[in-house]
Amino acid sequence: MATELTVDVSQIPVIDISSLVSDNRLDTVANQIRQACCGTGFFYIVEHGVDQGLQNRLEQLSRQFFAQDLETKMQIRMALGGRAWRGYFPVGGELTNAKPDLKEGIYFGSQLNQTHPAVQAGVPMHGANLFPDIPLFREIILEYLAVMTQLGHAVMAGIALSLNLEASYFRDRYTTDPLILFRIFNYPPQSNPQGQSWGVGEHTDYGLLTIAILNDFLDPEES
């Protein structure tokens, strides 16, 4: 019989991962990750090394993109990304549990050109990104993708250590060339407060690792 677990956000552990980022891994961090994964299933990370200035620039550019009219945003619609699964979708363009989500967003991934073997083979979710005509948007997105990918490797090293494995266990066997999915979401104010109360329905992510950054505007997911 399935049971529902409710976790107060104040109970989610906060873990300083500076030792992982600096490649000076400590048993303390591994133990904290083990306890968090076996307990709440989630944990906050601090001292992760991601530059705050980079995050601020990403947020500013994202605000600028979503403030545009729908016609302009649809110039990089996902239909143009094809099998690469890149680009913009409008509010209601995604479903969760068969219900339209009250969010809009942009999908990005590893920047691959037409000569990449996976692109030539037509492998889904491999290809080039679609970028809006906003100065520095492309550069900031690609820089952020690189930084977050390295952070993902560091977190997975901590998870490996928490399982009493070598720190490089996952990277050596599974994530040497990871499938990267980065999404920026915007949840516009709801016009009908008596209707659906959630921007996205309850769900389980399908990737190996999700790193979510949440604030009152920006919600990038999946590295």
C-alpha cells in the first residue's frame, strides 16, 4: 500500500558541499548526504561555488525574455527544435497528470552541432539550442550549463561516497558524457485564483539528478 510522506521545508537538511567542490572530500559530507537521502529524500546545498553574479545575470536575462510578447517568444518555439527538444513553450503547453501546467518555459541542453554523431543519428534530446535575440543570452546560458554540469558531477561524487563507493563511481560508469536538460520556468500570476492552485502538478522527475534553484521568478531544473 502506498503511503504519502509530507516533509516540512524547515526539516530539509542543509549541507555544505564546499569540500566536494574543492575536491577535498570529507566523510562528514558523505554521511550527511546519506542521512538526507534516506530521510527526507531532498537536501539543500550551500557553498556550492556557483557565482552569484552569474545567477543574477541569468535571472535578469530570463526576466527580459519572459516579459516579451507571446509572438516574439514563439520565434524559438519547441517545434523548431525538433528531436533535440529545445526551445520555448507557452502557458498550458505542458501537461502533468493530464492537466495543463500554468507555466511557460524554455528548454536547453548540451550545445551540439550537426557533426556530432548523436545528432547525425537522430538521437532524441541531442542537438543545438534555440536562443532568443537578446544580447549575451546565449553566452550566459552556455556558461551556466557548464558550471551546473560540474556541480552535478560534484554532487554525484558525494552521493557515491555516501554509498561507500569511490567518488568517481558514477562518472566513470554512467555520467562521463551526461544527458543535460536545463529548463527555465516562469509561473505567471493566475487570473482565476479560485481555479487550479499549482503552476505544475505533483510529479516525479525522470533524471538521475535534479538541481533546482527556486525564487519568486526563476526555476531552472535538471542538470
